[in-house]
Amino acid sequence: MIAPSLLAANFLELGKEVEMVNRSEADWFHLDVMDGRFVPNISYGLPVIAQIKKVARKPCDVHLMIEEPEKYAAEFKKAGADILTVHAEACIHLHRNIQQIKSLGMKAGVALNPHTPVVVLENVIRDVDVVLVMSVNPGFGGQTFIEQTYQKIRQVRQLIKDNKATALIEVDGGISTENAGQLVQAGANVLVAGSSIFASADPEKTIATLKRGAQ
Ligand code: DX5
Ligand code: ZN
């Protein structure tokens, strides 16, 4: 599956960008929320997501790069999140936060920074719907893909198998038509792509190419 990240979209033409994704072969909208504390950048938040939700015809996959995400989970549900992903590094009570997200009626995702070992998921893997493997340090679009990610995806795949779990593996950062195929081969189910889609001459076509490359 392909999840275009709107972080790289033209915000002055957001409606048109959302329509392009609606028309395209993409599967989810990937929406990046940054608080300037968990990550050294600030993006957009609840009101923007609520507007996108009004016109989006595909699930909204909200990636929270914020501290204390449990304080805002209910608000993101109201704004229209279908999948809500929190960072393991931002959660003291990760198990509780996963249950909270699910009890609010959303799919629960857990993201891991590049340095975070897969073992932190061992006791929650059966509870999560999505494992988001960061293939760059979160905070910015357009960064270089970290090669170690392939091994990490294989480790998550093994963990899922060992626990007879059903979580999807999503990968985020530095993904293009160049590495999409290899990522899927390593075990990825969902590829997030920002700049490689929105900075391309024909974003809709790039999504189609990514989708084919990922098969
Ligand atoms: C990075 C975000 C990503 C970002 C990816 O912190 O989580 O979703 O938009 O952008 P690209 O695809 O340009 O690396
Ligand atoms: Zn993201």
C-alpha cells in the first residue's frame, strides 16, 4: 500500500492535492503532526486534519510526533483520524496508550525511531494494528533513507510471525521508486512517501509507479 505524506504538499493548494490523492492509486493519507518538542520541527495539527477529512476519500493515517500523545488522542479521533500512530519513545505507558486509541475506535500504530530496538514491541505486538518503522530521524521531509532499515523490517516481520500477530509494517522516510521494491521484499506492507511524490513532475503517476514497484 502507498500512503502519500501531505507534509510535502503545496499547502496553498491543499484541496487540489487531496483530490489528486483521492484520484490516485494511493491507499491512505499520511498526516504528520509535529510539536517542536518530540521532534525539532512544527508542522500542522487538528484544524488542518479536520478540513482534510471532509474531502478525503481514503483512510487518514495520523503520525503523531508529539510528547504526551495520550492527551490528544480523543481530539484526533474527532478530527477524523482512522489510524493513530504514537512514538514508542514518547510513551511512558505504551500499552495503555494503545488500548486508549483502540477504545476510541481507531486503529493503533506504534512508531520506532531509527535507534529504537524492535524488542520494545515484544509485549505489545499482538495489540498493535500498525508498526511504523522510521527510515529517517523524524521531523523533516526530504531526508536520506537509512539503509539499516531493511534489517529492522525483517526483525519486525520475525516478531510478528513469532507472536502470530497481524500488525502491518509501515515504513516512513526517504522512500522513492528506487527503494520501494526492496522494502516490500524485506516485509513492508505500507510505504509512506512525501517529497518523492509531491516534488515529482506528475505526482499521480509517481504514486502509480510506487504502487507497481511495491508489488
Ligand atoms: C518525517 C515524516 C515523514 C515525511 C516523509 O518525519 O514522518 O512522513 O513526510 O517525507 P519524505 O518522503 O520526503 O522522506
Ligand atoms: Zn510520517
